[in-house]
Amino acid sequence: MIGNLAGVAHAFPWFFPAWAFILGACIGSFLNVVIYRVPAGKSIVRPGSTCGCGQPIAWHDNIPVLSWLLLGGRARCCGRPFSVRYPFVELLTALVFLACWLRLPPAAAVCGWVFLGSLICGTFIDLDHMIIPDAFTIGLAIEGLVLSMLVPSLHGEHSGLFAIDSLRSTSDALIGLVAGSGVVLWIALIAEAALKKEAMGFGDVKFVGAIGAFCGWHGAVFSIFGGAAVGTVWLGTALLWQKVAGKPGAGAPRAETPDGKPAELGLGVHVPFGPMLAIAGAVYFLFARGWVDTWFAQLSSIL
């Protein structure tokens, strides 16, 4: 069986990457359902996809990305517009699945699909509702521990002895979970004491722990400081654009006052930090693991 798959990959090198891309687009369509229904407390299975007017969406009008383009971003049944977010999430998920397949061993790539798909859900739910449900924090952390035990290559363990590799990989995941959530918790507590108000939601603490379960403590620490860098660039660019364009909220994430009321972006308001953590965690997982781990190793040798 493995030999046959290797033969297919050799004869048609585009086959499995194309399959990963198409699968990712289909999963992205499902993630759109999850992003909308989970915060609302609705089933993600029933009913099937429906238009805002209540009419079921036919399968041929629900083809990821393609249907949105063919229909001009509008429902066939009533003509109401569909958000551009739907094809964006589908295309983003497709590209993420493709990147995992091209950069990781097959088993680790599948783990990456679980990890990055959950990051996408957590990101858009946080942008919409300023919350990250436990399914994408505690649930994702548990998945990270289990997958680390079953797929040691997720943490780069490949000595050839599965029992040893599994133990090391699980240890890496557990240390990443505890270290990541612990660092963020201390940062939140210190900031809260200094500012006399809540500086970071507990969902962010759990979210970094989940990232650590898949990326180890190096990845967790990178996501914290990388997320801060992403946030600085994102919010700075949004503020600058608002001043230039004169359009409050343009390109900016949702913002709230400390008591939960909608607010314009600025000092003293709360913004979702989960998307920034997710971006940094995804960058580490897909692209930056090698040089970040090397940097930590060099730092350890100096100290």
C-alpha cells in the first residue's frame, strides 16, 4: 500500500499537494460553519448550510471558493450578499493544508491540519466575540498531548524507537503547555497589578498552552512575543490608516471598553489577542521552528 502511494507521488508529484489543497478548502467551508455556530451554541451538524433567508443551500452552490465567485458573492435564492470572509477562510485553510503537506512528514502534516484548523476557528471567533471557546483551548491542548504521543515526529523526535520518541514528544508537549500558559498567566497578573485592571483574558492563557502542546515551549514563547509584534504592526497600521482614510474601524480588530462596550481603536480599550497569538504560532509551526530552536540553543550555550 505504502509502495503504491509512493509510486503515485513519484509519477504524479502534484497529486497529493492538490489533494491537500482541495481537502483544505472543503474543511475551510466546514470551519465557516463552526465559527458561526459554536459561539451561538448551535449544532455544527444539523441543519445543513442555509442562506440567511432560511432556504437550504444546494450542494452545487456550496463548492468552496468557486461557488462564491460564480455567484458573484450573492445567494442564488434571494440575492442577498455573502461575506467575503467565507471564501477567505476556505482559501486560507486550503493554503495552510498545502503548506503542511509540503513542509512536514505526512503524519505530522495531518496533526498540523488539526492544529492550524483550530487556530483559524479560534482566531475568527475571537475577532467576532472577544472570546476563545474551550474547544479551541483546553480541547486543542488535549489533542496536542494525544497527537504528540501518537506522532512523535510532531516534535521532531525520530530516533527509530517509538516508545522513547513517544515519551520525549509527549514531554515536549506537556512542557510547552505548562510553560506557555504559565508565562502568559504571569504576564497577565503583573500587567493587571500594574494597570489596576484586567490586561489579558484567561482564554489567551489557555490558547498559548494549546499552542505549546503542538509547538513545545520554544513555540509557545515565540507565539507570545511574536504575537505582541504582530499586534503592534497590525494595530499601528490600522490606527495610521484610520487617520489617513478618516474611516474609524477600517482594517482594525474589534475593540471594547473595559466594561464590554464597543469602542474605537485607541488607548485603554480591549482588543482580541488570540488572532495575533495564532498568527505567530502558525509561523513558528510552519516556517520558523528551525531558526527559533537554533537561537534558543545558542542562547542556552551562552548562559
